Amino acid sequence: MAMFGKVLIANRGEIALRVHRACREMGIRTVAVHSTADADAMHVRLADEAICIGPASATDSYLNIPAIISAAEIAQADAIHPGYGFLSENARFAEIVEQHKIVWIGPDPEHIRKMGDKIEAKRTAAMLGLPLVPGSDGPITSTEEAIKVADAIGYPVLVKAASGGGGRGMKVIHDAASLPGLVQQAKSEAKAAFGDDTVYIEKYLSEPRHIEFQVFGDGKGGAVHLGERDCSLQRRHQKVLEEAPSPALNADQRAEMGEIVRQAVAKLKYRGAGTMEFLYEDGKFYFIEMNTRLQVEHPVTEAVTGLDLVREQIRIAAGLPLSVTQDQIRFEGHAIECRINAEDPLTFAPSPGRVTDFHAPGGLHVRVDSALYDGYRIPPYYDSLIAKLIVYGANRNDALMRLRRALEEFVIHGPKTTIPLQQAIIEAPDFIDGNYSIKWLERWLASRA
Ligand code: ADP
């Protein structure tokens, strides 16, 4: 198949820009779609064509399937890249795109659907030979059953929403007495957030790390893994800083687990980019979910492998084979990404508004993915992520020194940002030692309060 002539980018912010950049380097023209609030956005300015698809509210614009399909038809786009968030994991959207004879730059809609239901995802993972967190065998249908399961696996347990995402609809349960109330709460939260009150129960691991493997499949049984990312630095189950490789794994452990994951992806005949997320405790991996899209933190993998993950996604969607075999993939050096949000660094209250001064750090091995510019007005309607700072070094210490320098150089005036928070985190001795679990950041934040 010939490479695409034109790709529509169904997203906004830094990731729209990221996709645009990959397209331009491949000689592909881009179509930006945007809400009225984003008329001045950087991705709109840089794209070859721009089409307004609705008002500020995401429901009416970035989630507006008929408007996006119409834009693709009018612009005669060959393919759609969904970025992350918004419609990227909407199987129905992927199907509609394909029905309109537009190429979906993503996995088979069936795989999106399967992995979008976490219960179904765990079943599939088990079938593919991946280790799971012990828990209920499917949805919880009654309080009696929930108590029985919790007794069998032992407290504390975690009740999770089958349709969950972004850490919502999760409750930790410490004893049988509080179980009925908390399961009910989780169900109503899940119903409100996802329109689905299906929940399941899992053993609550006490001090795990969050370690995820980046994978690519060709859709025909060929697959590679691109190593892991450690995303244990989290606040309210949201990632704050990510690094590759994980300070907790050595090359043998990486190769061993990577191969298990690679085989699972091959067996699934998965197509495109995906991430297998695991919790890691006492030397053991436990599958929690698979994300069927590009991740926010993909640049750290790009830094240590030298591969362009968006280019790889586009190539696969165009029917080309994987550009590398597993043997050709080398992991070199160390990369760290800081997520910079337009938020108060102490209270985390959103801080949108006009950027009066913007200066991105530069120099050797420093990358900034951001759609900000001087005078840009950050709209209050969307995610607060405004920039990602990614640094690379020959080893972790080198990367840390560079990160310290780059954060110092970063100027974003106007809105409050989480730059001071990131600066404080990287001075914490536990972080410097790589000695942190998914619980660490919240404990550390509480100790500073
Ligand atoms: P979501 O899709 O909402 O992000 P995940 O299943 O990916 O949900 O879990 C998000 C985070 O919640 C994990 O990175 C981890 O910090 C925590 N978590 C999930 N499952 C468990 C568990 N069984 N024990 C302890 N923490 C968990």
C-alpha cells in the first residue's frame, strides 16, 4: 500500500503537535480539527489545513464523531490519528472511521473493545499467559460473593470499575464490615463516570511499582517489545513523572518479561502501538490493563530506543511491516519525562489563562513537547497537561543532572505550573536512589504539607 497523502489529527494540545511532526517528517500533509476555543492553537497554526468541528465543550468537538468524520471527508484525509484520550480508545469510533473507508491509525476495533473492558482484558491476558493480580473471576454480582472473594484473597482488596480509566471508580477495602458500603460507592461512581456499574475485586498490593511495556504488533502475529517504563510516581493514580528503564529491573529481567509480553501480543495478532501495564512487587509482575493507543509517556521509550513511535504507528496502519525486529532493538542510556501541568504546585487547583512568557529549555538531549507559545491563552475546558520535558543521559545520574538543569531553565509565566513540584521531587533522596513505589509520592506530599 502507498503511504498516506493526508492524515487528520483528531486531538489537540501537545499530542496533536507530536503527530503533526511525525507526519511532516514522512512527507504527509496534516489536517487539524479544533474547537472554537482552540482556533489559535499551535497544532492549528502548523497543520496544512484546519477545520473547526464545534464549540469549546469536548463533547461537542473532540468527541463529536459526526463532525470529525465530516471533516475527514471534506478534507479527503486518507487516515485518522486519534492521539491519546478523547476518542483514541473508542471502538465504535474506530469502526465508523473504517466504515467510511478511512484508515484508522490504531488497533483492530475488536481489540480496543476487548481491552476497554478490564474484566475482559484480564481474561484475555490470562489466556495469553500473562500473570494477573489475584481477584474475582469476573464481575461481582452480590455482596455475599464480594465478601467470599475478599476473604479468599485476603484484605486489603481493591474494588475497580470494569469500564474504569484515569483511576476513577476505585476503592480500597480494609475489612468485611466496610465492604458493602464501599462496593456500593464504587458502583455508583462508575455508573456516573462511565455509564456502567460493573465492578470487580482485586488484591490490593501494598507497595508495588507501576511498570509498563511498550509493544508493537503488525496485526499478523509479528510483534516486538520496546522495553519498559516505570510510572510509579503517581498522585491519585495519575502519572506525574516517568522513566525508562525502570530503576528496579536489570537487563535479564527486562529481556525475560519483555519476551513474555511480546509473545502475548503476537498471539493476539495485535496491530499497532499498545502498552501492557503491570504492577511489580517482590520481583513479580501482575497484569492490570492494556492501553490500545499511544501513551503520554511514549517519548522516554523513543529516547532509549531511538525509534519514532508515531512514525511506526503510521507505517503499520499503511500496511508496512514493523521497521525493526526484536534483535535490532537496543536499549541505551536513561530517559526521564516530567509532566508539567497548569496547576498550583501545592494545591493542584487548575490554573488556566494567558502565558505571558514562555521559554523552553534546550541543549543536548533535552526535548520539550508542548503546544504553548508566548501570549497563548490556555483554555479552561481541557486537560491541564501543558508540556512534557524529556531528558536523556548516558545513565540515570546523567539524566538526573540534565533534568535539574533543564527544569531550572524552563520559563512559563502567567499560569501556575507544576515545575516547582518536579524540582522538589527530583531532590528527594528516595527518588534520587530510584527507591519509590506507587505510594511514595502521596506519602511524600503529605509529609511536606
Ligand atoms: P486506570 O485505567 O483507571 O488508570 P489502572 O488499572 O491502570 O486504572 O490502575 C491505575 C493505578 O491504580 C495503578 O497504576 C496503581 O497505582 C493503582 N492500582 C491499580 N490496581 C491496583 C492493585 N491491585 N493494587 C494496588 N494498586 C493498584
